[in-house]
Amino acid sequence: MNAQPEITIGAGRLAQRPAPPRPHANDRGDIRVPSSRIRVAVEGSDVISRAGLIGQLRPRPEVRVLDGTEAGQAEVTLVVADGVDEPALRMLRTLHRSGQSAVVLVVADLDDAGVITAAEHGVVGIVRRTEAHPDRLVTTIRAAATGDGSLAPDLLGRLLNQVGALQRHVLTPRGLAFNGLHDREIEVLRLVADGYDTREIAAKLSYSQRTIKHILHNVTTRLCLRNRCHAVAYALRNGLI
């Protein structure tokens, strides 16, 4: 039986109190009481695929699917695409530049290069279209909304293999790490953090003082830091020294 509005008498007139929201039962029969709903936008060039995702998400109490005029208010944006092709990349670039929402990619076909490219464009979750059932979508959306990533185990393994190959074959031969710093830059910052001045650092590392100043200038400029103290703080916060 449907819940009826509750009638109370207050301040000399009838006041109608709205009936409480009805709980939602999922496919397993579990009862979930609606809480704050995550604002979700769905984007994609394929109208049918986009409509399919929207249709799966609209009944879910965990999310609120926004229409086109509200897309700028989204906490999470789902991009549905056949693959990481140019139309999808244009959309991902736009969303990444705006930085207004976390981005989840729902994709039909994905190779190793596509996984890396998606990560480079700020995607925090990837769901294969064949696995995009409502529960999986909601789980991925929740993770994205709280700043967590979500990848199928095999995709995560492929991503880690690609990262390892990049480190071995591209970065390490050039003395670089994923933090964007050279080994000697980290060494100089470590000595600055230990309280050594430019002359002492130069003597310890057998460099000229001019070289040490040049190294520190390169670090602060490249990472948009204000000064050497800021550079040390950055290195400490990111666990580099």
C-alpha cells in the first residue's frame, strides 16, 4: 500500500507533511534507504548508448542523472564511447581541462595504449560496456566521487606493465623517475633539507656553486615552485626525500 501524507494540525490550520521516501530494493532484494545522491552527467556521441546508460542509472537512488543544461554541476561524468578514438579524446580533453568533475569511461573496445591514453586524460575509472550493469556503474561512480580509481584487474595489470616498460626503457636511461625529477635534483633537495647551503652542497657533490643554483632554478621553474624552501616542502610532501 502506498504511504499516505500525514496530516497534522498546527498554528490553527491544517499542515500537510510529505510522506517519507520509499526505500529502494535492488535486484538481490536488499533494501536501501536513499541518502545524498551523487550528481552524474552522461556524455557520448552515440545517442543510443548514452540513452541506455541513462536508463540504467535513473532508477537508482544513489545517483541523480543531470540533463544537458545541468551537466556543469556534475560530480562525476560518464563518457560512453566505442573506443579511445578522436571523438572520445576531444570530450576527455574538454572535461580534463575544466576539472569540474571526476571522469569515468564506459568503453566497448580498449587496448593497452588506450588504457594509458585514458589515464593521461584524467580518467579515474574504466568500465567495459559489456560489464556496465547498474550495480557496477554505481560502484564505479561512488569510487570516482570520493577520489578513488576503479579498474578491472586485467586492465590494472596491463596499465602497470605499460608503466613498468615506460620506466625501464624511457625514463631510467635518462635518469628520470615518474616524479619528474632527476636523481641529482633529488640529491640536491635532500641536502638543502638537511640545512646545507649552496657552497657546502657544491663541495659534497663535486659540482660548482653555479651548477647547484642552476639545478635548483630548474626544479622550481619546472614545478612552478616559489623558492628552494617551497621545493623542499614539495619533495617532502610527495615522499621524494
